[in-house]
Amino acid sequence: MRTRHFVPVHMCILLSGRYNIPDVISNSGTMPHNKIEQIKEAIAKKESTVVAFSGGVDSAVLAALAFEVMGRRALAVTADFLSFPGRELKDAIRTASEIGIPHRTVPFDAMGEPGFAENTPQRCYYCKKGLIRTLAEFADGEGFNVILEGTNASEIQGYRPGWQAIREAGDRVFTPFVEFGVTKEEVREIARVLGLSVADRPSMTCLSTRFPYGQPITEDGIERVESAEEYLTSLGFNQFRVRDHGSIARIEIMPSEFDRILQERERIVAYLKKLGFTYITLDMEGFRSGSMDEVL
């Protein structure tokens, strides 16, 4: 059983007023100012909100906007579950502190969700459904009206079963970036203007996406992939995935990093073999999000 090295429930509250969002937005000639104002007005109408907070750029910008218009009536909530890497949880706590928004972590048993561990193509649907239920129960218990979720307009194309679960939640979940057509690059632009440290952070997905459909997800498998990716991170790589095909580790990394990763070949092979992989491979197509969906 993986042990988290911090308390199950974390509360972080700093003073507001680190920046004034209307001022920094208006000082940028390329910012989608109208969209930002629309989002802030829409959030304000919710009166109180829980922000689904992974600590990535989308949820960080959403949390900053919510905190600006709601103050302590906005709460960032991070789900702590097996396939959410430990380093990501630590980063989420740090990012919430940077923003100043009150922050909590809540446990979520993704492995207990029917259909998740079997790893069918609907896995993300089952996981997101359970996550929304967990956040909704928390929000109800703490007296918050709505869940803010950071899916952006660039992420709803193609095969997105998780997005289906969000849509089925109806008014319980509000996705302002989709509502007002804010793209991923626009989210990053807002984050840069706000001076958020996550502005250019590579997109991350939960570790369950490292397994081909039909290969059951296990706690040992998740921990092995997490260890493999932690090791590559320690070598200075930041945009990559280690895909687990049973005895085969398939590394996806940006083609521009091929030369450098091959220079580390012996160390990487030795470490991943210690984790139990028999064959260590480099995917010649390079890094791409959603590569496990290519079989669908």
C-alpha cells in the first residue's frame, strides 16, 4: 500500500490580494479580456464553489479567478487517489498556497469504482463519475453550491469519456473554459499574466492512462509506473510517458530529447529492469497525449 507523506486532510489559507486580476488582464494587449470578465461574472453568480483542483495550469487559473471574485467562499479541493502521482499532490498543495486559496484534500477510491480496474475504454468515464460524486458529497457537507471544473475548449474533441461524465452531472458542475470557448493556450496565457508558476507546466494525466485497454489496473502496476516516471523526472526529463505493456516499458518522449535519453540509456534500462520490466523500448513516434486511444 502506498503511503502518502503528509496528513490526509490539508488546509492552507493565505491572505488574499497577492495580485489584482482585472488590473493584470487589462494591461495585456493580447489577453482574451472579454472571456475573463464573462467567466468571473459567471463564477460570482454561483455564490460559493468547490474548485476541482489538480494543481495543473487549468485548475490553477480557475482557482485564481474563483478566489479573486469569491474569496473564502471558493475552496480548492484535490482528490487523493492511487493513480494521482504523489509529486502532483505535493505540487497541488504548493500551487494552492501560491494562489492563496483555501485548500483541502479528500480521499477518493478510484479502484473501488465499478469498471475502473478492468480498464475498459470507458475507464475515464467511471473514474470521473466517481470523482464528481465524491466532490459533490464533500461540497454538500461543507455548504458549497457548485463544483468548478477546468476542462478547456481544446480538450473536448475526440474520444473523451470523462467529458461525458461531466456533461451528465448537469448544473452540479460548471466548466467555464468550455462554456466561454477558452482554449488551452489561452489558459496558459492567463496564467503567465497572473505570474502563476504552472503557466508552462507540461500537461499531466493520471497514471491509469499508462496501461493499454484490457490490461487490468493494479496497485502494483500504478506504483511501478510512478517509480519509472519519477526516475526519468530525476534525470531532467519533463514531457514524457512510461507506458506499461506488461513486460514491456514503452517510453514516449519528445523527439528533440531522443539524443539525450539515449545518452542515459544504460542507467534507464538498469533502473526499469529493477522495477520488473523485461524489455525497455523507445517509441519512435515520440510523446503524444492519448496514444492508448489509437487502437480504438
